[in-house]
Amino acid sequence: MSWNDLRKGRVEQKNAIYFITFVVDKRKRIFSHFDTAKIFCQLLADNENKNNCQWLTWVLMPDHFHGLLQLNHDSSMAVIIRQLKSISAIKINNHLNQRGSLWQHAYFDHAIRKEEDLKSISRYIVANPLRANIVDNLGKYPFWNSCYL
């Protein structure tokens, strides 16, 4: 699916919650290394502070990221994600002494409707390492967080 296809019909609502997914370029397993995953997780906290938003639940997988993003009255989903992907690419490329794209250009977003259960969506998100057989116990996986669990 192209970037333009993903953007069709995208509407941001202030104070809304979105299920966000973005993927590493060519599905490289860049975050299977502790150092690169740690860099990204630190930048996620910076991203919240800088953009007046909240990542309610998230998991960083070796080749992609899932999160529940809550926008506030003055935050923009496109800006938040663009800044996070941009600064993480710069920092991680510097750390690895490499150049080029880190992330695929597009991202997927799904606006959470009122009737959807945030706790069950959060469980689905953080269970990714279990479903991928990376760990057999979520407590053994360090790269996730949730205000619901």
C-alpha cells in the first residue's frame, strides 16, 4: 500500500486515541539489539514531552513499532510521528555509524472508537513479543509500556 493510499481519509481529532504502527525499512531487525532499542525508547519519552502527547501503550519489536497515541488539544499526529521517526533515524544511524533510511515512509493509524476497549487493545499490543515467540513471558521483554496494564 502506498503512502498516499494510507493518507486517504485520515482525519485527526484532538484528544483522540490512535493505534499507530510503523515499520523498519526492509523489515531489518534493527531493534533486536539492546542498544538501538534503548535509544528508541528514550526518544519516545522525549517525543511525549516535546509534542504534548501521550503514548498510552507501546511495544517496540525487532522490526516495527506499535503504540496507542493520545493527541492533546495542540498536538498533531503527523508531526509527532514524523519527529519520532526522524530523530530516531538520526540517532540510531549515528550510533551504528551508518546512513540511509531507517523507517518505511508510511505509517498505519486507526482511530479508536469509544466502544473499543483500550485495555484489550493494550493487551494485544504488548503481547506481540509473545506471539512472535521472542519471549515466553512478557516480563522478560523490556521494550514495552502501558498505563492500562
